[in-house]
Amino acid sequence: MRYTLPDNFKMGASAAAWQTEGWAGKREGQDSLIDMAYKQFPDRWHEGYGPTMATDFYHRYAEDCALMKELGMTTYRTSIDWSRFILNYETGEVNQGAADYYSNVVDELISNGIEPMICLEHWELPYSLFEKYGGWRSRTVVDCYVRYAEAVFRLLGARVKYWFTFNEPIVFPWLGIMDGVWYPYTCDTGEAMQWNYHKVLANALAVKLYHGGDYGYREGGRIGIILNAAPVYPRSQSADDRKATAMCDLFYNRLYTDPCIKGEFPAEYFSLLEQHGCRLVYDEADLAVIRDNTIDVMGLNYYTPHRVKARSSAWNPDVAFHPHYYFENHELQGKKMNPHRGWEIYAKGLYDFAMLLKEEYNNLPWLVTENGMGVAEEWKYKNPDGVIQDDYRIDFVADHLRWLLKAVEEGSNCLGYLMWNFTDNVSPYNAFKNRYGYVEIDLDNQRQRRLKKSAYWFQQVVQQGYFEY
Ligand code: BG6
């Protein structure tokens, strides 16, 4: 069947500063949390690859922008590395070399006809703020972030129309602070929720600053947040499974979507935490800021849905509180899976979430800011000419796009689809293991770029304005 892209539908890719740039140009002490996750435990990263050199975008951005143009990309979303951009994290003094670099990247994108979208934090919290204040535990860090945001708005506000305050802000609190599987490897749900709360507040303060200042909002600029929120599906319609699913939704979606879009945390959120001994530090003035400064646009990173069931046994009272007190993940047997990642592939989830945004969140403008297919040992799929035959990626993208277009047809306010990723890149811990790009990065050949079959497919779709599936 033929699927036609709507007029002006943004088609591009997303990336992050630290996953592409490499450390070139960074000064001594300008480490981010994720840099330190690598510096302190390099062995935990697949084959020792990490942010050190990444894809060398820092030196090769002009080449990459030219390649994006060749593929017909209209949009590229990446982040500013806060730890690189600022010299003095407390005063907000800017590192001029970094400002020049980001300014050049934005100019290069624009001169190639590619719209830049900028995210202010994709886990690049300066390490020294973590060391000194405990990171997002601290209200002081919120103020440091706002000073940093202001410096970036001043520099790029006239050239960048789409801004995002955070990328997947829940991920470090969740995996690093609550589950202890990522750096800094702690297991403290209360602390994680304090991080989440301060990120929600920092988002609102950045929105307030952008809306109130002379940075580009009045010329049509938009600001929002990128969330890895996902549709939640109960195992059954039983009351227990549905309650479990609502709790998963609360702790993994609504603790961001509700305050950022509606201005209010879910009614029971604070009382539930208190009941479990997780006391948040917050005040009414900050809650008013959150209420009055909601986002203009949302980015959705969608890979896989939540499948949920009620707990089969009661929570062990000796174990500290965790959201799994309320639910368990439902088994995935029989589901279509990405075997390299252990994630269910469920393209209709994108449609379901689009409808949720339409119906429950006032049809907020949004776009897909990540969606993609990670594949290990992708070199195995090369044809004799050395081109990776990634038909599985074409299938993945086309399937998700068709569901997205159905949602648009039914009134979803979706502005575009940005794939993860333009090139293969470094991921946390998995490094270059799972490849996501339309463009291969050849690690044995000085990170040479080589188009995969999916890149040619993408080019054709954008040129024609439609695809068959
Ligand atoms: C996404 C993250 O959830 O997963 C990306 O936003 C990451 O930053 C991607 O690169 C892929 O992860 P992995 O572990 O499969 O390489």
C-alpha cells in the first residue's frame, strides 16, 4: 500500500553531543556525568568504546551535514554538551571555544537546508556539579542549569526554532540512582524521585525564561521536553492488572508528561511517595512555576511499550520501596522482538501514544525524536560492494511511519519523524555494539561513513514524498 507524507512533515534524525562529538576540544575537568561513567569504569562499556572519540563529529560535522543534505534530511536534533559549553558551572561563564563550535555546527546545518533542533541536556550534567552538590538532588543545580540555558538561548536563539530542555530525563534517575545498573550505581528511589522533581522544575524554569526573554519565542520559536514515555498495556482487563498498569504509567510516564504538559503532577504522586517513606523536598512557589510554564511541543523517543501485570507475590517489606512494589513486567513470549536488544517491536504503540496525546493532552504539537532498530554485528549483512543490506531497518521504519501517518490522518498534531540515528553512534554501555544508523561508521577505517541500504531508501522516500509498505 502507498503511504504519503504530509506537506512539510519533518524527516530527519536525532543524536546527542556526547554520543557523536568525542572529547576533542574539551578542557581538563570539563567532564560530564556520562564521561565519568566511562572514565571510572571503561571495562563496563562494550569493547571499551565510549565517548572518547565517538563518531568524531567534532571534526567531521561539515562532512556529516553534507551527507544529511544528500539524503534529503530536513531536520537534525542534537544536544549541547553542558559540561563543554560552560567554563564556570556556577556563574554560567561560557567557554568561547565551545560556543564557536556549536555556533558553527548550527550554521553548517542551516546552510545545508537542515533545520537544527537543540536539546540542552542529553545526560551531559557537569560532573563537578554531581561531585559538589549531588547532581539533580540539589536545587542549586537547577539554578546552574537555568544560567546555562540562558547562555545557550542568547547564542543560538535567533537561529534555532525548536528547543528541548532534556532528553529522556528519567533515564539516569531510573537506571543510575534507583535501579543501580548505570553510573553512579545507587539504589535509592527517594533520591531518584528528587532528581526527577528537580528536572521537571528545571524544565519549567527554562520554559519560563525562553517565553519571557527575547530569544526567538515571539518569532515562532518553540520549547519542550523529550520523553521516553511509552504506551502501557495490561496483561488482562482484570482490576488488578489495570491497577498495576496505572502505577507503571504513573511512575514511568506521568511523573513527567502531567507536570510538563498539564502543569500538575498526578494527584496521588506525592502522597504515594510519602506513604513509602520517600519524602521529596519541594515548595509551593516551585509548584506554581511548574503549573504556569508548560511546554509548547513534546519529543517522543519510542522503542518499545510497557506490558504490565499485577504482582504475583506481595512486596518483601524488608526491601526498600521501588515502583515495582505495584507491578511486574508481563512476559513477552509470542511478541515480535528485536533480538539484539531484547525489546518488543510494536509499531502500533506509536499510534496509541499519538492518540493519547490528542485526547488527554490537548493535542499538543509533538514529534518522534527517536525510534530505531539497533542491530549487533551488522557487518554480517554487507553485500559484495560493502553496503549493509539492512532491510530489517527499512521494515522497522516503514512500519512505524505508517502507524504514525494513520495518527496524523486522524488528527494527531505530529510534526515529523526523526530516526535514531543518522550515523551509528556510541550508546551508554553498549557503545558501538547495536548499530542504529542509516549510515555506517567503520571503526576499522578511521570512522569512515558509508551509506546503508536504508539510507538510499530514506532518500527515495523524501524525494518521492511517499513509500510503499
Ligand atoms: C535509547 C537512548 O533509549 O537507546 C539512546 O535514548 C541510545 O541514547 C539508544 O543510544 C540505544 O541503546 P543501545 O543500548 O541499544 O545501544
